[in-house]
Amino acid sequence: MYDISTRKRALALLAQGRSLNSVSKETGMSRAAIRSWQHRLEPLPGPVTPDPGPPADDSAYAYLLGLYLGDGCISAHPRTGYYLRIACADAWPDLLRQCREAITKVRPGVGVYAVQKQGCSMVTSYSRHGPRLFPQHGPGRKHERPIVLEPWQQAIVDAHPWEFIRGLIHSDGCRITNWTTRVVAGERKRYEYPRYFFTNKSEDIRDLYTSTLDKLGVEWTHCTRDGSPYNISVAKKTSVALMDTHVGPKH
């Protein structure tokens, strides 16, 4: 739940003549929540629910954490609690299934449903303790604020590094087939080879990805785009083979 100072900051932006849409995009807060604060600034008292504790399944959490850092967000319910939403492209139906399974393994008994959007489905669940599961939650876009894992999260990633990498690739990565040409015996021939890409504007999230690859012995390189090095490439044959064994293409 957002504290009073955070709510006041959102209302101050509205007072400057900004629209609900623009304030929501800048702060990461839902329009419904901001609208409700215009009528009541203080949070409504609600029933006290016990903290559900750590994730019920660490392996599933490592995968879900990767999905959240790439394509996930947490938004406050207008009254109490939080929605976890993870965007899954319609082109990868099995990704939708794996995302739903990961959420139910991490929090058994929680309701999970998908909301169809243009080109994707938002896999959604509700909890009163969303930010405790993902303390990286905060106002604004992820690449515009620090993203640092808590010690307990890092311990889970260290124990299940491939699940974490798989979640990151399934959110902001891909496996493609590159090609090049070489002149052999006077004849130009075409060669194809597989390659993994991971793209994220957040330097902190890229560092989490590459530092985990380092621990797994996967070689990687930066590839600049528009002058910014936020593409991470894995193209060495042995490293691609490792990724194929533990991650594989999305489907």
C-alpha cells in the first residue's frame, strides 16, 4: 500500500494540471488508485492478514522473478492489496501456461487469471502482500530507478540460476538464427548459427543477467543499439549449447 507522502506526490502532479493517464505512466500507480485518493487520502482500515512468508517454491520463484523484472508490474488496489501483472505475448502460448503455473507454485491457493490485451495476455493475481514478494516494486519505470535484489532473493537466484535466466529470456529475450557469408575457395557461402539476445533498458537488470551468466560459465557480449549497450548477446557455440540445454527457445 502506498504511503501518504507518495499519494500526496501523485495528487500534486494532478494539481499541476496533469491528466490521470500521464501521472499514472510517470509514477507507475494505477489510475483507479490515484482517482480514489482525490476523495480519500488516508487508506481505509482493512482486515489484518498474516504475512504468507517466503515463496513456497524457490525454483518457481526464481523463474517468476525473471518474468517480473522483464515484463511484470505491481499496482495497488484502490482500497487494499495489490495486483501482480505479467505480460505474456500471444505468440508464445506455453509461456502463458508456465507463468500461471509459477505463480500458483509460489503462492498456492492464490487466484490467477489472464486478461486479454492487444497481442498479449496479462497474467494477473491478487494479494495483500505483493511488494513483500517483489520488493523491487516502486513508482516509475524500472530502468529509471535502482533495481537491487534483497539477500533472500539473491540466495534463491544463486540456488536456481538457470530458472532465473530462463525467466529473463522468456520475458525480454529470444533465441534467433543469425547468418553470415564467407568466401571459401573463391565462392561466397552462407552460414547460419543460433544466438541468444536479452534486451533491457535497466543497467541493473542487465547486470543481474550477466553476473548470473558469469557464474554459469556462459560467455556474453554487449551489442549497442542506438548508441546504448542494452542488448546482451550469447553467440559462442559452447555457451549457446548451455543455454539450449537449460533455457531453449520460447514457444
